[in-house]
Amino acid sequence: MVIVSSHQLKNVSGPLFCETCSQLSNQFNVWWTDGKNDDGLDYCNIHVECATCHNEVLHKSAVGDIHNLDDAINVLSQ
């Protein structure tokens, strides 16, 4: 899990709002999982959660591997 600022996620579609905290947060936890699907293709799941209450505010799935935070932010920005 990596803590990122809202500035680092600026290209994600719109500001990230935590419904549990009822506020726009300045920091988020980003983490991902990856593996292979039944067809043998790599896939990843990227999660963004509020750093304050740990409520998930965004989840994206994509084809391919995530090797670092830059890869994760790139997928979140698409």
C-alpha cells in the first residue's frame, strides 16, 4: 500500500470524495493486486481508499501488470 496525495491523482476522473468522511481528502492509500485470468492474460485490480477511514473511493480493473505506483496512476487516469 502506498500513500499518495490528491495532487498525484489529479488526472483521475474528477476529485475523489469519501462518502464515509463526507469530504474531499488530501491523501489516499493506493494498492493493487495482479495475476493471470483463465485465458493466460495478465490483469490487475487497483484500489484507492481514504487514508483517514479506509473506505474504498475508487476501484479499477485492467489488462496488464502493475510494476509500480506510476503504472497504477496511469491505469487510474485512463
